[in-house]
Amino acid sequence: MDEDFLGRGINVEIPLLYTYSQYQAYQFKASVPLTSRSSANRLSFDLGAGYLSRARDDFFGIGNDSARDDERQLRWVTRQASAGVSANLNEHWKSHFEGVYRSVGVTKPTTGWSAQDHFDAASVPGLFGAKLSSFVFSIAHDTQQRENNSFKGGSDQFNLSFNRSIDGGDFAYWQYHLESQHFFPISSDGRKVIAARGLIETNATTDGHSMPFFDMPTVGSSSTIRGFENFRFRDKTALAMSLEYRYRIWPALDWGLFIDEGQVAPQLGDLGLDRFHTGYGVRLFVWPKPNLPISLDYGRSRETWRLYVNINTRF
């Protein structure tokens, strides 16, 4: 990363990732300031390009009642380019607008049973990929701080986008996504904290069009419902909530108890109190350095259990 490329305040990042499971992510990001460094409201022009390959992801179908027995795997490869403008409105508020081109290819996984041999494109839109253009607006408010090996404050982000097939194909839809997480210290030294987070996303297709499955929100992960397989439930609307209690037992070690709830549905009006999936468990929060928290979570659900390790995580 170069934060002052050519001595003009240009920020350039080139993150590269290749894992033992053959997951690949290669990106280029550049941010060119449009206002002086001393400007209180910094404005920048952003460029991006990327290649992402997920060699083997689980897929269970679409819907809140999708069966675990339908578990299959797929691989997808995404190539994308973007350009946009970002604005730091003040210390806590930021906004961003960008246009994005994406080519998403869906193929057979490197291992496992292919979802393309079990499902069909009529029930799973986008099962064989798509090329999309998107216009995305986001606004974020962030007051989170690390203090005494603990978090306080919170963050909220809202994203609005319109997406459609480039070749005049089947897809055209609006996405609305709101995500929030907050920390409430219940002792002055930060040893006892209540943490809460939530997300809600809904998508609305235009007349005569649909939405590809790979853009649908999911629940079942370390950031939604712990204790379920990743991407366990998927649909056009999703709701997830987490509540957690943390207690400091040593200067650099917290333990915690958590409960997660979530569900998916075709529309907002289809969400219901009797449709939630529940995960619960315990976690350890280790601070080897004041700016490097590591969490180890053990989550259970009615289906299975999962162990999660997250490095430099906020929640």
C-alpha cells in the first residue's frame, strides 16, 4: 500500500490473496484526492479492479426452509471494475457513489457435488452466471473506538444500489441494505460490555425481471448466525440479529456468551416471528496487541456446530 503515490496524496492498494483451498482474490484500488489534504470535507475519485475466485462454496437452494440434504457445491469467478467518488463529510460520516461492472461465472466446484447438476436455472436464477452493471450509493456513520482492550461506540451503514444485466437479460433489481453494530460498556473500565448487531436487506425486482442467486443475502456465518453452515439460508430478503455479553477475565482476554437469530424470505412482509433460526454459544476475545483482537467462537444450532476464528475483528 502506498498512501502518497507520486507525492500527490494518491492512495494505492494492491491486496493479493491465495489460500490452501484455492480461494483467490487479486485487487487494485486507487484513490485520488480532489480536494486539498487540509480540507475538512475530503473528496476523492476512486478506481478499482479485481479478480475473485471461490473454488468451492456450499449451496442449499433458495428459501428459509431449504433442506440440508440438498447441500451441493459450486465455484464462482468474478471479474469487476469500478469507478466512483467518496466524501468524508466529517469525522464520523462518509459517503460513496460508484458504478460497477461485473462478470460472474458460475461453474462446477473443485471438489464435491455440483449444484448445477442438482438444481435448474428456473428455480435458481443466475445458476450459470451473469454480466451486470450496478450503480451504488452508500452512507456510513462510525463512532467505534478501541479503549482498554475493549470497544465502545457503534457503526451504521446503508447501501442502495440498482443492478441490471448488461446484455438486456433477465436481471434488474434494487438492493437496500442496512447494517449496524454497537457496544454498550456496563462498567467504567470496559471489563463488562453488551454488544449488539443487526442487518436487514431486501431486494425488489423490476417488472418481468429476476435477481441472480449470488447477489441474494444469506444467513449462516460468523457475521450472521453462528452454528449453521456458511450460506445456509438464502433469499431476496434477510434479517439477522446478535446479542452478546463480554467479561474481562485477564487484561488481554475476554470471554463471552452470545445468541444469534436470523431468517430469509422472498419479501419483507414474509418475515415472521415463527421463522427465526437460532444459533448460540461461547467465545474468547484475545488481545495479543491493543490493535489486534482475535476472536474464537464456538457456535451451536439445531443442525450442527461450528468453530470460527476471526483476526482483527470488531464484533
